[in-house]
Amino acid sequence: MPEVHLTLEWPDGSTSDLYSPSTVILQRLRPGQSLPVSALKIQAITALQEASERVRSRYGFACTRTDEERQKLEHMASRFDDAEWVQILS
């Protein structure tokens, strides 16, 4: 499965990477897109769940790294107000 690495720029200018084991994430999050932290959390978590299920359907087991990515994303997002904006750089 093709992996996807997205770079997120948070409201304070810091960046973090978001990994997905599947391109399904690009249906919800696209480079160049800006969205509120609250929307990013919803879209990213949903996409990570979908990506994990794609791995399960192909290989017979879910992708545990998506759980790690979700936790990392939630930790970063907790530093900001839900109404602040995040930029998807790449």
C-alpha cells in the first residue's frame, strides 16, 4: 500500500508530520488546505481509521501505527483552541 506523509503547520508556526499507511487520507486532507483544529481532528481521525481498515482488509490485521498517529495528533491539537487554523503543507 502506498504510504502518505503530511506535514501540518500549527497555529504557533510549529510543524508535525502525520503518517498514513494509505492514500485514503488524501480524500479528507489535502496539501495546501487550511482548516480549523476541530475539523482537522475529525477528518484526520476518520481517515486514519479508514486507512487502518484498508490495511486490515488487505493483510488481515489493522495498522497499529495509525493509533500512534491519532494519539500524537490529539496531543498536538490539545495545545490549541478548536477554532484556530492548521495548514497542511505537504
